[in-house]
Amino acid sequence: MKKVGLVIMAILIFAWTLQAMEFKRIIGPAFSSFSRPWPGPYPEIYPVDFSPTSTLSPFKDNRFSFFGGLGLELPLSRTLELEFEVLHKETGGQHRVDTGFFDSYFYEFQLKEISSPLLLQTHFWKKSRPYFIAVMDFSFILSHRCQIFYRPEVGQIQQKIMEADLKSLTWKTDLALVLGLGFEVALYKRKISLEGRYELGLPDL
């Protein structure tokens, strides 16, 4: 009888959890860049110090893309929520190398990944809905490609001269720290949230 009682209790708790959960659709822009130097397929045109002690990063240009997916929110209290998401996103970096003879090379790195953030939302007040989010993001790397464009002279159009698949040189998974702020608004019995997140990758991909 005890086992039956435990099973019934587990079913009730599971049913309550499903009822308490809220479904969420997520979409937004992403700005990303690499934070460490990368010699690239053409190291002979990279006038950069790539020694382990170097702090110089050539990736100064952010890459603009979009991400989107689904999420589930589980209220833990009036001011605390647990959120799990599954997102598809593109990140990477861009960099232009000027050789000093009016020509330039443009590197574009593109990472595609399935991201699974586990977030904790802390609402500041019970009635008003600004909130703080934190915890971790675990990702599976789907692909990593590099495109190189060449411009012979100033004012001319860049032409793609090379494309490389870097997935075999890249880690299969990524782990990142996520911090952010958001604001939630109730609209026609639904909720709309506007968030800004900062994600810091921990391993060297």
C-alpha cells in the first residue's frame, strides 16, 4: 500500500508541475565575437603575436545573427522561477586584416549550435515584473565554418577566396555563464518578456 501511495503522490506532483509550467517562445538578435586570437587558414598574412602570453585579440568586430527556440518556466515561489530552454543560435566572429598595400582580407567565423540554458529568474517585486537571470548554458556545436574574402583595393567589392570547415578542430560542446536582466508585461492573459543577456564562454573552443 505504501508503494501505491507513493506512486499516486508522484503522479499528483507531476500533474501539478505540468499545470504550473508555462510555455514560452523565444526569438531575438545575437551579437557575438571571439575573445582570443586565432591564426586562421592564412597565418602568413596575420601580423599578430600568437604566443600563449599574448593578450592581443584581432577579433574586434561583432557578428550579428538571430537565435530562437522554446522554453518552459516553473514557478518556485512568488519571486523565483526556474526556466529551461532549447535554442538554435548562430555565433562567431568577424575580423578584417589590412596588409598595408590598400588590399585587405576579411575573416568570418560562423558557429551553429543547439543551446540548452538552465536559468534562474529572480523577480525584484511581487507586483512589478523586472527580474534578474543567471546560471549556465550548455551547447552542442553543430558546425563551425570560416569564410575568407579578399579586396584588392579600397572601394572594390570583396570576393570570397576560401571556405574552411573547422568542426574537427572545435570542441563538440560548449559551456557558458549567463547573466541578464528582463522585464515582463501581462498582455491579453499572456506574458511578453524583453530580456538582455550576456553569455561568457568558459572553455577555449
